[in-house]
Amino acid sequence: MARPYRSVLYIPAANARAMGKAQGLPADAIIFDLEDAVAPGEKPAARDALAAALANDYGPRARIVRINGLATEWGEADARFCAGLAGADAVLIPKVDGPADLDRVAALIPGLPLWAMMETPLGMLNAAAIAAHPRLEGMVMGTNDLAKELGSRFRPDRLPMQAGLGLCLLAAKAHGKVIVDGVFNAFKDDDGLRAECEQGRDMGFDGKTLIHPAQLAIANDAFAPTEAEIDLARRQIEAFQAAAAEGKGVAVVDGRIVENLHVETARKTLDKARAIAEMAG
């Protein structure tokens, strides 16, 4: 059963208090950030704080460490630190332009799965090759950096982002990788967050990256199957099985045709609901 990634919360690795509180937050995954959220002078201390934090129990939450890029003065040290780090589930690499960026980190970290920040124009154009990398497990949209690189303006409909979002989604789905949407910066705007979560969910994202714990409930709700969707999935499976027993290739539920492809989607819906229920306890 696939692990859910409805809510993926960034936590600064330099903030021991925040990392401690994260143990009790209802996030599906946590990104312990050694990159943007940590000042240059605090990078070495942040590694030590992160090692101490990951010695604690984070329950079923996925623990992902975002390192600095290898082009920076801290990147290689971060990668070597992660190679010997207990408690991490994956390493997130910033500003991935192509598979060669993954190769360089993979050589330094032989064991852990890799995730890629998709936040540059070149990364968008190389999304398929990045998603095909054998060590890659997931992709994270870095919409703030992408907007900066594009010179685009903020729009609630995210029209300037659609080309990049779509390319990365196609690449991730083609290669069976997890993909989570970018952050919503206005963490006190619940309506705006909900609208963007629903847009990302409807596009096909597995979840959303978040910058504040107050955003968790909305993301968890938006990316979880509703009771109506769960009920429909069960009825579709039952109806199709009954039709198949009669030698028919299709069924009808609520006036709509149900074929095998709909049953596959229904099973995924129920699998996701079960995985979420298991995480909840």
C-alpha cells in the first residue's frame, strides 16, 4: 500500500524546537531543510541539530532531508552527512536541471532514495529524464524559484505555472514517481490555500508542500478521498464484479458506464483511504 503524501511540511533543520514539535503534527511527510531555511553561518550546526532530532520517533511520517546544492560550499558536506545519517527516508536535491545532478548526489549517498526539487526552466524541459532516474523516488515543485526564473507574476489560477506543472506531472506519472505541488505563501489565507490544493489535487498531484503547521488540515482534507468518493469506488467495484460474473465487460453505476479502467481508479481510491486511516492510528 502506497504511503500518502497529502501534506509535506518544511521544517528548518536549525530550529530544534520546531523539529521537536513536528513529531506530533499530522503531516504525512516532513522536509527537514538544510538549504533555504538555514542561514549560511548556521549550516554546520543545523546538521548536528538534525542528527539529534532524527534520533527521535517521528512515527509514520516520511522524513526527507533537503540538502544544499553541490555547487554551493555546503552541498558536498551535506551529502556526506546524509550518507551516514540514521533516521532519514530520502534526500531532496535542490534545483535539479537534469539526471546528471542526481548522479552526482547518488555517488555520495549510495543508500537513500533521492527526491528532486523541480524549480528551474531547464528542469522543466528535462523532467522526463529526471523522473526516469533509477534512484529517484519523488519530485517536489519549487514554484517560488520557478516564478523567479520565469519572471512571472502571481495569479490565483497559476496560469504562468501550468506548463511547468504539467510537464513535471506527466513525467512523474509516466515513471511511477511521487509528485507534490509547490507551497502556498499566504499561510493565513485559508480560502486561497484550499483553492490551490483543490487545483493541484484535480491536476493529479499527490499532495502539497507547506510552510506552516496551520496549513496541514486543509491539505490533508483536500488530498484525501471523500466519503462520497469512497462509497462510489466500492459500488463501482461491486457492480463491475457482478457484471463480469454475468459475462459482461461493463457495468452502470449512477447512470455512468464503469469499465475496467474505472475499477483500477476505484481500487486506488480505496487503497489511499486505507493508507490514510492507518497513518491516523
